[in-house]
Amino acid sequence: MSTSDGAAAPKQLPLGQAAIVTLGVVVVIAGFVGLGAALHVTPLYAGFLLLWAWSALHELSFKAMPGALIGALTGAGLSFLLQTGAAMGSPAIIVLALLLMIVAVFLVVAGRAALFCNQSTMLFVTVFNAPVIQAGEDFRQVIVATTLGAVWFGAVVWVVSRLVPAPSTAATT
């Protein structure tokens, strides 16, 4: 089904199924927050950002997870380099970070080095270069939270994929 502008209409679940899925999502989120609290990992939004990239851009494909994670870590690393240069007052490090970001954009546009420079890279560079984040974030913790998110959400999706049968092609067409 399409909308009047040609875009695909969003999938609709029966309300009972939607409630069950919503409850599951709340439990998964609470589990991630609890795990982060137990491990003293504070920027959990980084793990949620990875989840968004993996789910929205790659529809939770396990084949896409390595690229989503490595791209996210690349973007966080580039942002960390820029933050380090600014904190040290080093124009050379700042210029290096900006040049590497330009190279990353080029590689995304050219479709090269896609494992490292991809949509996740650009998402993380965009978010983590916001001045409010650059000013006070500990990027070591961001990297830990991103990796923790990949492990937690990847494990949850793997378990759910083993417990819940995939919809048949005939039912979805």
C-alpha cells in the first residue's frame, strides 16, 4: 500500500500485538538501562543511537551489524579526535580530525570502505559533534556504551529471532 505521495504506508499491527511488542521493547530498554547502571556506563544514548541506526537503516539484519557498529565506532572516534584537539588547544589535531571527516564523507559518497565509512559513521559524526556533546562527553564511555548496545541489542534480537517465527512471504505480500 502506498500513500498519495508514493511512499509506502507504515505497517499496522493489530492493537493486541502492538501492545505485546511495546511491552517487549520496554523490557529490553529497561534491561539495557539496568545493565548500563550495573556496569557504570553512563552515555547509554550512544547504544540507543546504534540501535536506531541498525534498526532503521538495516532492519536489524545481522549481516549489517558489523558495519553499523564499526561505522558508529569510526564516527565516535573521529569526534573524539576533534574533541581532543579542541581540549588540547591543538590546531593541528583539529585540522587532522576535520580532514579525516572529509575523507569519511568522500568514502561514503564514493561507496568505498563501507565497513568503516557508512551511514552509521555519518550519524555518529553528526550527533557527537554537536557542541553540547563535544563540550562534556567522555568518548571512551561513548565507545563502551555503543559496544554494549551492540552486544545487548544484538543478543536480544538473536534470541527473539529464535523464539518467534519469521512472517511467511505469502502473509506479507
